[in-house]
Amino acid sequence: MATDAIGMGLNMHVDHVAFAATRKFDGRGPRRLTAAEMAQIAGRAGRHTRDGSFGTTAEIGPLDAELAQRIENHSFEPLTALQWRNPDLRFTSIEALRTSLGRLPQRPGLVRAREADDELALTHLGGDPEIARLARGPAAIALLWDVCRIPDFGKITGEGHARLLAQIYRFLIGADGMSSGRLPTDWVARQVDRLSRTDGDIETLMQRIAGIRTWTYVAHQGAWLADGGGWQERTRQIEDKLSDALHDRLIQRFVDRRAASLMGHMRQSRDLFATVGDAGEVLVAGHFVGTLDGFRFAPDLAVTGGRPAETLPDPLTRQRCARWRHPSAGGSSSWRRMTTPRSRWPPTVLCCGATTLSAGCTGGRTCWHRASRCLPRNFSRQTRRRGCIAGSAVFSRRI
């Protein structure tokens, strides 16, 4: 699991949490997870409805026995202090604002919070001569502080985020130094539209989602935009679209792993072993690929990418033929207690005819090529040609 990402109140049906790492990047640098953080993550398993368990992957080895016991018993270090930042800010100048932010707490049990991203942005923008010239007077400095508080959801930090904030401030402050300006609609549209694309890999989509959330924050800042409500709705729709695309990429990555496993088995062996469970679930080399209802195969849509399969996998065809039993003359056949095709007896006793339910096969030579391989090898060529095709399987009986 991804460090403490699932420890933030997500409700999931998880019975076991396996830690793939016990260190995290906290925005400044890597550090070890505390016992309390690990307990918050491990607590996602089971929840109040059932007991859960936690452990580690083989790459990092087992947890320290004392740490595991502390997690199980909820034995954590007591809090000795709370982080604090002065809420009483002074906007007489940029330097006065920075001084008030750095004020130390006067009460015991409180410690000065480390320098936050908005303070770093203020330091960066305050060093820009143009911004310093525009930020004159309490109203202009208060506006500058509001701009510095725009979150860097994408964690682009450094020059990239600072340039964006500087441009936003220039638009809002206006050329004459008055704070009556608004963000130009066409400029905002260009910034938002470049984030609306759904191409790219998982990391690219995650970065775009972070970027559009920054603009959602901007859209909620009162009079910064001419149509704040419209931009709020637009950014929400874009985030929903990007989230759907990200979901598809995550599913595809999972499917690719399953396909890679199946391809590995195929390289090692000419045939894949297929099994059908009591409920009709079909496993190929241990992987779920769909369900079988009579002679109809319904593939798992995650395997086909949401598209219906046109033909049945060869292992399923062989398995189906091996387990099919002939009906009595003129009756219906059954397979796994399910009624399937109606049959009719032709003049020869070496072959039966069958009128079948559609199995989604495209028919023609492809169907016959797949079906003919199911017949016993010692059948004559003529008998094989007279085999009865049902969907993509052949049913024949030797007398």
C-alpha cells in the first residue's frame, strides 16, 4: 500500500494490509513512518466489521517485534507539543508580514510550525522587484498573501509554481496598483484546457488532476474570476473526466499484469490449463477470465477491455468438448445441469447434428478451424468434416 494514503479515512473491503515500505517522503525529505502512522494504515484492514491483519512484503523483511506489538496494542508515544503559527498577521509591508509569520509562541506546549509552502512562496515573490513594487499598502500585501496561499497540489515547487503565482498576482493587482483586477478569462481557459486532456500514463494523469485542483481553488476565491460559479463547475467536470481516465489506466495496468502472467505460461507450455468451477467461473492458468453459462462463454470485461469476445479461447473449447454428453434422439442436451442445444440425428451414426444457441462465434472457417481440433485424432477426415459445429465447439460421438 502507498504509505499513509489509505490511512486517511478511506473505507475499503481489505482483510490484510501489507507494507511494501516503512519510509515516506513528507514533502521535505524521506523519513521512517512512526508507530502511530503505521497503526493508522494497518487499521484499514477489517475495520469494525471483522478482524484484519497486517504484515510486510518480502522485499523489506518482517517488522520489528516491538514495533508490531506497539501497533497491535495501540501503544504510542504521548504528544508533548502542538505546532502553532501566529494568526495575527501584519500587512504594513512584506517584511512585516514575514516577521509576524515567524513569531514564536508564548505558551508552553506550543512550538513554532516549520516554514510552510505559502511562506516559501512569499519569500520567493517578495524577492521579485516588480512584485515588491506592486505590493504597496495593506490591501495589496493582503492580496499577495492570498495568492501565496494557493496550494501547490502538483508539488511542482520552485520556479514553476512561483511563476504561476506571480502572473496571477500581476493580473489581480492591476497595472495601476489597484486590487480591482480579475484574471483574464481567455488566459484561465488556456491554463485549464491544457489540463483537460486524458492521454498519457498514470503519472501524467495524476499530475493533471493535481493541476486542475489548483484551478478549482482559484475558482472559489470570490471575485478573482468573472464567472466563478461557471469555472467551479468546469474544473469539477474536468477533474471527474481525468479521474475516470486514471481509473481506466489503473485497471489496464492490472490487466497487463494478468496478461503477462498468461503469456509467460504460454511460452513455457504449448497449452494452458483451464478449469471451470461449480458456479461457472473459468480460470486459465489460475487467472479468472470469465464465466460459462451452458455453452455461452461470458468473458471478464477487464480482459477484453469492455469489448465482447468474438471467439472462445482454445482451452475452453477443448474443456467444453471433453465434458459434453450426447442427448437422446430429438431431445435437448445438458452440460453442468444446464440445458443447451436441441439435437437431431442424421443418417450416419458417426455424427450428430445440433441446432445450438449462439455462442458469439463469427462462424465460417475460423469456427471450423477451432472446432475441428476438438475431435479425436483417429477420426477419418470425412467424419471430422461432418462434425457438428455448435457455436465454436464440435460435438461428435464415435459408435
